[in-house]
Amino acid sequence: MSSNGNEAPTTWLSQDAYDRLQAELNEHIANRPALAAEINARREEGDLRENGGYHAAREEQGKVEGRIRYLQELLRTAKVGEAPAADKVAPGTVVTIHFDDDPADTETFLLGSREIASTTDLTVYSPESALGQAILNARTGQTVTYTAPSGADIKVTIVSLEPFGG
């Protein structure tokens, strides 16, 4: 299989996080009939142009269906277990950096899916964030520069890496 460079980064999930997300998905799927019944009940209230309850129920259904599709894809492609040992920054890596303008200022965070944020006390940065993109594939000791949302260029050095065990 050839690589075209467009594959999504691997999302590593602990068994607990995977189980929690699977339970959320199952709950949303189980609630589909109740949501459909709510929409039907609201539809029967009359003129749909002025029926706020109907439109709210349809909007909620759209949000839930979007979440179902997202969770199905995330769980289908997720790797469950401990992320492999890393010699460079990758999704599923706990990264400690220091900011070059103040080497005493360090930050430790998980580079990965925000879906696992509730399973850890670590801050989670997405690989698609400005910092995440800048440090992706960087090695311990390497310095990278990224542009913060404020427009400022920020230099950081990778202090350490370890696989996420959450």
C-alpha cells in the first residue's frame, strides 16, 4: 500500500478511553428512535416555519448524527493500548518543552486527540494545532519555531518524550 501523505495521524486511546467513547456512541445510537419521535411530535404541532421546537429538535438530531459519524470513524481507526516508544514527537506522545525566551518555563502535554482529554490531567494539544504541527517529528533537544495565534513567533526546545500511558 503506497502512502500519499494524507493519512490521518494515529489516535492512541487507552482501553478506558476507548470503552468510554464506545459507550457514548452506543447511547447516541440507542437514542435515535426517541429523537425521531420528538421530531415527529413537533412536526404535528403545525406550521413548520414558525415551529421552534421542531427546528430545535432537527438541529439536535444533526449534531447527534455528526457526533455519531465522528465517533464511529475515531473508534474504527484508533489504536488501543500504549503508544509505541518514540524517539521523535508523534501523536500519542507526552512531550515536555521549554520556551527559549525563558528556559525555566517548561510545559508537559499530550500530543493527541482531544477525545482523550477527559482521561488525563495533562493538557492535550492537537497535532493540527500550530504547536503540534511545529513539533511533529521533532527529536529531543531539537528547537522549533511556530507562530502563535497572536502572530508572535515562539521558539521551543523538546526536553523529553515518552509514550502516553493513560
